[in-house]
Amino acid sequence: MLAAFRALSATQRSARADRHLAYCLTFTAGAANAGGFMAVGQYTSHMSGIVSAMADHLTLGQAALVGAGLSAFLAFVAGAATSAILVNWARRRRLHSEYALPLMLEAALLGLFALIGPRLQTYAWALVPATVMLLCFIMGLQNAIITKLSQARIRTTHITGLVTDMGIEIGKALYWNAPSSTLPPVKADRDKLGLLASLIGLFFSGGVLGAKAFLITGFAAAYALAALVAALAIAPVIEDLAGITRRFGRGG
């Protein structure tokens, strides 16, 4: 079991490991997105909607709402940038936790969301905007992780892109190739189509279960998501910590 979890966030990648990690993270993203909506009334993975809303608010002269949208946008960008910094920092030091470090940060931030959630109503004026930024940062962080390790083949929060790619593959599958044509036939990538459909389904099911868990247990549901993400990342981190301990032991 530990070996299976280690493979998901290991430096040496395989297409299978990429898929399975994407499945876990897409489910987590759907759950966190739905839980975030239940908490603050806003979806935090949907940058298209946030940027569009900023344009509308600017047109209507609603400066405060423009500022709120801009802060959410910048938090998403900062999350993606942080993921890139951590991955490249670990890569240059040849650490096993190249992809695990951003995941561990995501787990810690999900735990922070669960911790501050019960205080949202008491300090709504400060904590609601901060929570929106926190969730946007998490979404940017996670999307950048899977984007980097899959060479931009997979994303976990960008459902618009997944649906677009699925439509393209469906179009290829439905295309009628004339028997007399000398051109190469149009063929759908059925493996890719299956992956896309699975990711969309997992985002949806994560949203359903995340919303239900939030209604039943409140913000404590985020602790379960944090534990799941930490489990995906813990093995390479332990391996690196053990290596550091051994080096210090030899130095002593």
C-alpha cells in the first residue's frame, strides 16, 4: 500500500501514476470547491467566472467587488507560482519530494481552512475574503502540480478545458471517414476520452460528497480532504527526511 501511494507523487513518473494522482486530486478539487461554496458562497476554481465578474463589476462601477475578484485571481496565480517554485527548488536538489512538497502544502492549507471555518461568521468581514483567497490559492497550487508533472496533459480544476477536449474526441469518434479517401482517417483517442470522462465524473462526485459532508460535519470535512492529500505525498517526504537524518548522522 505504501509503495502504491509513493508512486503517485514520486519523481519518476508513469502515465498510470499521473492518471491515478489526477483522479485523487480532481475528486479533492470538486469537494473543496463545493465545500468552499457552502462556506463563502463562491466557487473558487472558476477563474473564467471570476474574471468575467470583475469586468461586469468594473462596468457597473463596483470597485469593492472588482478588488475582491482581483484578490481571488491573484491568489490563484500565487498558488500556481508557489507550486512551480517548490517543484523546481526540490528538483535542483534532487529530492524525492519534488511533487510531494506542494501536495503537503495543500494538505496543510486544507487543514487551515477547516480550522478557521467555524470562526467565519464571527469575523466575517475579515475571514470571508481571506478564505476565498485561501481556497483560490489551493486551487492554483493543485492545478499547477498536475500540470507540471503531466507536461500540461492533465488538469484537475479546469473543467471547461476537460469538457472541450472531451467534445473534440467525441467529434473525432463520430466523424465518418470516406472509404475512398486517400487521407489518413480521423480517429478518436479513446483512452483520452475515457480519462476526460473519468475526471469530469470525479469532480462532480467530489462536489456532491463534499457538499453533503459539509452539511453533515461542517468544516471538519476539510480535515478528511487534508488527510487524503497528505497520504498521497507523505512517502517521498519521509524518504527525504530520512536521507537528511542520515547525512547529519554521518556528519556527527
